[in-house]
Amino acid sequence: MKIKICGLTRVEEAAYLNQCQVDFAGFVLFYPKSKRNITMEQAEKIAQALDFAVKRVAVVVSPSLQQIRQIEASAARFDYIQVHGALSGELLEQFRLPVLRAFNVTDMGNYPFYHASDKVAGYVFDAAEPGSGKTFDWSLVKQVPRDEKLFLLAGGLNPGNVREAAGVLCPDGVDVSSGVEYDDKPGKDLEKVKSFVQNAGEMK
């Protein structure tokens, strides 16, 4: 079971991920509507503090080609670009890094196209409101065809429900952001990260 912690905003959070030996770290870029949005410079500082084994994921919403080129050239050395929102076939063909395509049940009509694209390395199946911390009916994901691409489950996961979600759906990995944050201040809570990783790890 691979584990992705998304929405890093502080350098010290990199140490949390290193300590817990997670697989992916997500950085929200070019999306000021999100409280987890950071600058490229901030992302580079955090990424440089991560262990080499942790894959860096740039998370964007309806990106432009200019934004994609900035990500690809960044000193953060991103391994993947996770795309929410609009993504045309023409733009997808311009990507130089592997794409993790974010989905929810309303997007399934586009699945065959992304399945066929060699640019798409995997999917992140999320709630209708990404980053909201809201869960959704996990049984809906059972209708999603499974292929050789990476399949990550997101959307309202937390230390208390990740084991159940993973048991129901058997994804390749799980993705969390708000579920491991402090209740009363911004940022990731190390104890919640540890608990999430432990509970998800029991499904390996």
C-alpha cells in the first residue's frame, strides 16, 4: 500500500514524511483558492529536505502549458504532475513528466482516453470537492476499471477510516491531506501522519 501525503506547506513537514517513510509528497501549486497553495520557491525548499526515495508530486488545477514548463524546470525535481480540473488532449501531449490524473465519478466518461494515453501513469480517485476533507461513497469506485496504471484513493481519508477504505477497494495507494492536519492551526500533525501511515501500512 503506497502512501501519499499531500499539501505540504512547511519545511519541517518533510522530516515527518522522511521519518514515516511515505512514498509520495504532494505540493499544491498555482491554485490560490487552496489554503495549501505554495510558491515554487517554497516547494523547492521543502522538496530539497525530502529523502530521495520520496516521490515529489506537483498538484495543479486546470494548468497552462507555461505552468507545466515551470514545474518541469523546477529545482524541486518533481517526479509526477497531478492534474485536477480541465486537461485537454492537446495539452496532455505536451507533458514531459508522468501524469497522475485526478478523477471523481462525474469524470468517468473520460476514463478510456486517459487509460489509452502513455502520458498518464496513474489516477487519483477523489471526492467531488478535492481538498475538502469530505468522504464519498467508496462503493462507487468499484465500477472504475482497473488497469496497469497506479490507482490512488483520496477524498476524506484520515487515520480512523483509511484501513476500512483500503480494505473495501484495495487501491495501489492512499492519498491524504486534511485528514492529517492540526485541528486548530495550519499544517500537518506528525502524530496524525504516524497514525495514518501505521493504519494504512497494516493493509500492505
